[in-house]
Amino acid sequence: FDGTGFYGLTPCVSGGVVIPPVRARVQVVADTAIYAAPALDMAIDGMLYAGQTFDIVGARVSDDGSLWYQVFVGSNNYPYIPASTVLPLEPVPF
């Protein structure tokens, strides 16, 4: 991990939005809030819904040991979601 959240890969910019390099694609299997950090007490305004697909741009393990994915949602905000709420559509490289 290089501190940027992009694991050493170079993001690009389009229309002022930083588009991170995609690491894997996942499908949401359970409606979930989005979080500012990998912790249940860090929910922010927004939801992802079962059936939607998103690109994973990072991963973190929370203080309680659970795995969280950082997802690209189309803005310069890269929220976290619990890994238990998604199904990887391809191998997740971290």
C-alpha cells in the first residue's frame, strides 16, 4: 500500500473527477450504507443497493478485523463498504 489508496497505480482525471485504477468489480448482494472509513460508526449519506455493480479501488481491515472495500462511486469520494455485502465478479487482488 502506497498511502494514496491506489496501491501504486496511477489514477486519471476526467472532468475534474479523479478516476482511480480499477482493481476488481463487485456486485452488491445486500443493501448497505456507505462509510467514510472502515467502521460501522462512520456511515455517510448514501446507499448501495443489491444488484448494483461497482469497482473496488482499495481494501482495508478494520480495527475489529473485518474486511472493507473502498469503491468508486463516480465522484472524488471513495467510500468504504463491508466486504460481506458484495460478491466479487472477478478475483480481488488484495
